[in-house]
Amino acid sequence: MNILTVDFEEPVVLTINNQTIKLTAFKTQEHGHIKFGVDAPRAVKVHREEVYLAIKKQEEERSLA
């Protein structure tokens, strides 16, 4: 795992399969919390990890049925 340090509101640009995705961290009013903004093409599906894992589990269950 790579760990990057960037300033708030400074985008990190990723290119995956010729798709450009920008991730931006924002401060919130709640102490110790941040939010992420994701700027990606509509064709790119973006999910939190727990949502992604639930989708994968459903797909595996369907393939076994």
C-alpha cells in the first residue's frame, strides 16, 4: 500500500485504464473527520469498500445459484 500526504483540497489524480479520476480530501466541521470528493467519468463505478464487498458477495451468490 502506498501512502500519500497531500494538502486539503489538493486533488490526487489517478489514471486507470486510460480513465482519469481525481480524489480530493476536504475538512469537515467535525474534529478529526474528513470527506472525499471523487471526480470520475460516469462509466467508472465508485463505491465505499463495504458497498463494493456487498456487491461482490451478491454477484458470487448469484453465480452459484
